[in-house]
Amino acid sequence: MVKLWDTETGDIIHTFKGHKEGINDIAWSCDGEFLASASDDKSIIVWSIGTREAVKTLNGHTNVVFCLCFSPHSNMLVSGGYDESVIIWDVARAKPIKVLPAHSDPVTAVSFNHDGTLIVSCAMDGLMRIWDAESGQCLKTLVDDDNPICSHVRFTPNSRFVLCSTQDSAVRLWNYQTSRCVKTYTGHVNRTYCIPNAFVTTSTKGKYVVSGSEDGKIFIWDLQSRQVVQILDGHRDVVLAIAAHPTKNLLASASMEKDLSIRLWVGA
């Protein structure tokens, strides 16, 4: 099930039920009108926030759907899964536009760039790939020398770089045009789980990179200097989810079995 919370009051607004098995990822449409969920039952459900109903079910993956992301115009969705494929969907028609044989291991993250022309994916095979969203052509493959498992990847807000979390306890900023890693952020622990990263661009003090950690902490780095500027301590288990508010200086985090809490952190 998917729970919708009010961030001001902390109350549960609604619980969406429809999947037959566990849910691995959720994504908001950019207009805030829809929510999509990726499940172990091999399906994606698109939910209307207005009617609180399931409006589309996307079937096409042959194994667990692990990650998904709406395009900036919310007309397309990209998903990745344990079938090692990346699927680009027409949301209105609930049909695949492209099915990409993307990786040789489960796909752990997918993301659109700011104008929806590019997609980045990463997988347990240690590869990051940049795709043309219209043609489905692979434009670039990025890999670190040690080839660690990739946990998560996203474009920077200006789409000039990608930020990748890997299971050697590092977050790396890549210039995908030159295929070079330009910055590395370390200090957290990530060796087992697919822990996402986030950008904080709403602070007046600068731009920051954020990641959860397997020691229950949240690490915040200065984007440019790579220095740890703050460590948030409060969870009692692995911080498995992290999200930055698009306009407010606010972070949300969630933790695993020994904790099972969602925490909101307000920046200065």
C-alpha cells in the first residue's frame, strides 16, 4: 500500500491499495496530480491524487519493478526492474513506447533530465547509461574503475552532470559528456542497500548533496567543496529513502525495520 501524508500536520491523508506484493518505489508527476508506484508484482499503478483512485495499471515488466520516474511533462514514465530492462511508457495509453535491454543485472534507478530528452539508468552491473528518450538509443555508458554496484542515479538540476551512489560508500558526480568523475563525496556507509541521493538547492547558503547511510545517519555535503557540512542523527536503522522539497528548505527521510519512521528535517 501507499500512504499519503500531510507534511504540516503529520496526518495520513489516504492509503492507496491495489498492488498484490511489496512496493519498491514511488514517483510524483511533476504537476502533482498523479502518483506512480512500482511493485514486486511486476506492475506499475498510476494513482489520481484528486479522485484517490487507480487510473492506470502498466504491465510490461517480466520481473520485479524496482524504480520509476515521471517525465517533466508527466506524459511519459520510465521504469526499471529485475528483468534488467528499462521501459519508457506512454502514461495516457498505458503502453510501452520503448523497451530497452538496458543492463546485465537488475536496474536500480532511472531518471529524466530537466527537459525530458534524456534518461539515465544504473544497475547492479555497475554501469550508468544515458539514453535518448525519443529514440531509445544508448548515448553513453559510464563506469567507475572498480565497478561497484550502482545504488542510485539522477541528473543534476541543470542536467549537465549525473550524481551516482555506489555500494563502495561513495557518491560521485559525473560529467557524462566527458565520461569523467569530477567530484566524490564520502563519509557515509553504503555497502548493502540501494540508498538514494538528493540535491538541496533551496538553501540561501549554497547547494548541497544529501544521502542516507546504513549507520542510521543522513550526510549533507557542500556540492562544490565536497566537505561534510552536517550529519543528521535520529533514525535507529538504515536510512533507505531521502527526498528534498522542491521549494522549501525541507528534507524527508525514512528508515528500515528497527525504526520504520518518516522524519522531516527543516533547514536553517
